[in-house]
Amino acid sequence: MGSIINMQRKHAIVIGGGIAGLCAALELARFDIDVDLVEKGPALGGHARSLTCKATDRCVKCGACLVEERLQAVVENPNIKVHLGSEIMEVQDSGGFSVVISNEGKSTCSCEADAVIIASGFSLFRPDGKPYGYKRFANVLTNLDLERMIRMQGSVKRPSDQREPEKIAFIQCVGSRDAKTGHLWCSRICCGAALRMSRLIRSRQPQVTISVFYIDIQSSGRDFQFFLDGLRNDVRLIRAIPADVFRTEDDRLSMSYFDPTSRQSKDEIFDMIILSVGLCPGDDLKGLCSLFGMKLSDSGFVTVSDKTEYPEKHGVFAAGTVLGPMGIAESIASAGKAVWEAIRYLKI
Amino acid sequence: MTKPDEIMDLSQIDHGVFRSFPFLQDHCITCGICSSSCPVSGIDGFDPRKLVRLISLGMKDEAVDSRWPWICTMCGKCQYVCPMDIHIPDLVRAVRSMRERDKVPGILHKGLEAAIRTGNNLGLPKEDFIFILEDVGEEIAEEPGFEGFTVPIDKDGANILTTIHNKLVNTHTEDLKHWWKIFYAAGEDWTVPSDQWEGTNWGLFTGDDQAMKTMVGRIADHMDRLKVKNLLWPE
């Protein structure tokens, strides 16, 4: 589809420069809509920019590469103005939206918009309160910490001494499916991410053994059963969530779990423990939604109307993980959907 | 009971059996963190996840007749880590309460029965109890700085009433001395009842609410009778 002539130039604000916001901005720009893309961080790309490609001998469709080409396209697009280090300060209903954007608290600018797409993303669950010693033991990391490490240095090394680990454990569902933290949802991406990551590590560092502690594995993708069957020779899958982690005198990690096969409690030694932490509503989502007069669901994500994917506020649309946990490909699709709704709303 | 590996007749399962239990057992997502955290998992095939599932499936006879609820120490760590906040120790207690009293494991059953009948788990006669207290009191009085120490038994109008754990007048008499020395040093006005002094309340462990009420009632009666304002109940 080529660009469609937009007789009365319309103006939109996209909040959030992660994968959903980038895609929404690009789609809007294709309809000759002027876009102000407001990102609170110092760079575009969001969480997805930290993720590492998980291809082994072939692409495993993890989606990590999808962010970079869109990032480039946004920067080069004349219809998109990028505001980094910026936040929405004020919103006034003027038929459309009169919005004040603050740049690092130093300067402000105003703009008028006909539609707004909220794509401010998610926050990762902070696992400090779980009994796994996160932040207390250097070799207990989150899945995102591990992604960043492999993206930066290409292999896994223990943060405490930069040595290659012999044994790694993944713990799934940390802060997901958890009524005590108010996070009853499945975060949907962590099973696939942990298993792809396991295979990536095994292909690059074959001496490393990997155990994945899980409740039940969420399937992802059409080839999932084939993928999982192939993985069983490579990775130990244990159906139990462990309880305690202690540091041993020689700086390894002792973890207790109930082994469902032997039906015994075990204390097993690992070199690194990776916590697959859940996706939670963004820290600033509540404030943002109250600025735009939108409702949040009980879970803290954006509520959508029964009939469509957009929130029940005229001219405001939501894309990506503000709607709930989703992966990169789904976020891209969600951005497309939000733009489609916006286009219809703007009668373009 | 049915061994876990025996094939069960699924048509016999009735999920409604424990519907009145308010412990959220049906919220279990079988993650197993309770079993991973439990200090007695693996003993005689017990682990909390399995017990919660038995209850959730309504397998009443299997749960009530099993040793499993009695292996639990009710320490509560499972509930602390449970992501669904299932009240596992309360659930264990409720299952214990469903067992015929004569089939409650020996030491708990006999101890509680003795407490209800005699006022303490040991069935220790009043004269023997007073003799032990006074004997320990005399030992304290021989220590420098504690001259003239005596044990104020059944003292009217004292500021603090304290109860006694049966093991303190049985195998651990030395441990009586710590509190008493603190009372002495603090110039505290305290007392201890001469009978029905038992501080433990094993109805907690056997799931016997009536017994618990009786034991608590006795302490309340002491407070009224001796006109004591404060209770120190170290159990």
C-alpha cells in the first residue's frame, strides 16, 4: 500500500518508543499523519532493543531483530518527530487534544493532536521479595539481565567472577500467576524465551547444563511440539517451582526444590539462576491514563471495550503491552490494529 | 490408604466434598513451591502439594486416614511462599480435626487428654509441681545477686500471670530460671498458678477446637480468680 493522500493533514501523538510505539508511528506516517513520538527514556527501542537474537543453526523466530529496522525507519521518516527524554505533562480536551510535552523537565512544548496512541509498554516484575536472593547474590539474574549479557558479550559468564558457568537453572513464573502480588496472569512470553535461550546457550557453550523449573509450559508457535521434543535431550525440564537459594562457601548457589520424580526434597548446586520474571503494567501507565481520562482494568492494564481493541475514550487508542503481556510479533500486530482503529476514527 | 501409584476410579471423585473449606485449596496451580519449601517433604511420601490436591479432589478418606496431615509441623512456610495464598496449615488442621479422636497420634492424643483431665500434659500432681518450682527457686536463691528469691505461687493481685510449658517442669527445668531471673532483676510482681498451669494447647495440633477453648478458659479463670491484669503466655 502506498501513501494515501490525507487532504486535511491530521496529527497524532504516540506515547512510547518501544516496538509497539515505533510500529504505530510508522503506520500513521504512511497515511500522511504527522506524528509526535514521545519517549521518556534516552533512546528508542524499549525493552525489545535489549533482547538478543536466539538463532542457532537457523532462525527461531524470536523477533528480537524486528525492532532495529523499524527504529531506523522512524528516525528517517519526515512525518515523525521524535521527543526523547520526554513525558506528557498536561492534556486538555479541545475537541482534539492539547498536549504539553516536557523534555527532561527543562523545556516544554505544546502540540495539538487529533488522536493519541498509548504504547508505553510494561514494567518487569521486581523479584527482590521472592526467596531467590535476587540483588543479594550476583549470579541470580532476571531473564532480561541475561538477554542483555548475551547481546553485549555473546556468551554467558558469571557476573561474580566472569567464569563460564557449568550449571544454569531457569525458574519460570516469578511474579506471574501470583495472587499475592496481584499478578494472576500468565506473562505468555517467558516459556518460549527461556527455552529458546536455553538452546542458544547450549549451542554456543555446550559444556553448560541447563535445568528449567516450570509449572506448565506455554506453547508458542506452530512448530512448538517439535521444538520442545528436540529440546528434551538438551535441557532438563523439572515440574516444580523451587523455594530457597543460598550462596555456598565456594560462591555457587544451592537451591532447594521438591523433585517430583524421586518424590524427595533436593538441594542442588547451580552456578547461575535465571528468574523468568513476569510482565506487569508500566509504572507510569496509571498516571498516563488518568491524564487522558481512561480506565484501567483491575489487573492494571488498559481496559478495552467489548467490541474493539481500543479503550473507551474517543480518540485514544492502545497498542502493545499496555493491553497485557505479549511478545514482539504480537505487539507489532497490536500496533497495526490500533492504527487501523485510529484511521477509522479520523475518517481518513 | 490408596497408594499414589494405584489406578483410581475417577468416577468416585467428588470435588464438592470439601467445598465448605475456606482455605482457597481450589486456587492451587500446582506450582510446587510449597513442597520445595517444606522441611518435611519426602517423608513417608508426604508433600504439601499432594495433600492440597487430595483435598481439592475431595478424596476425604484418603486424606483423613493418611499419615500425611500428621507429618506436617504446621510451620507455615508453605503458605508464606504460596503464590495463591492457600492456607495450607489451616487446611492440615481441619483435616486432622476430621479424624476420630482415638486415632489421633499417640503422644498428641495422650498429652491433650491428660491436660484436659489433670490440668497439664504430663498428668503431674499438684504437690510434685509445687515441689519442682520451689526446688528450682531455691537453686536461684543460692546464686549471687538473687538472694531471697522465692516463687510467688497463686499470688493475689500480681501484675503478671505466667503459664508453664510442661517440658519446663520435666526435662528442661534449667530454662525456668531465665524468665524468673529477669522478673527478679526487674522487681516484677508476678505469679504462677498451682494447678491447671499448662501453657501449651495441643488442640491446635490435633484440630480440637473444644479442647483449645477449655485450655484457654482455664487461663482466663486464673486471671479472674487472682485478679491479675497481664498475662505472659510464652508458648
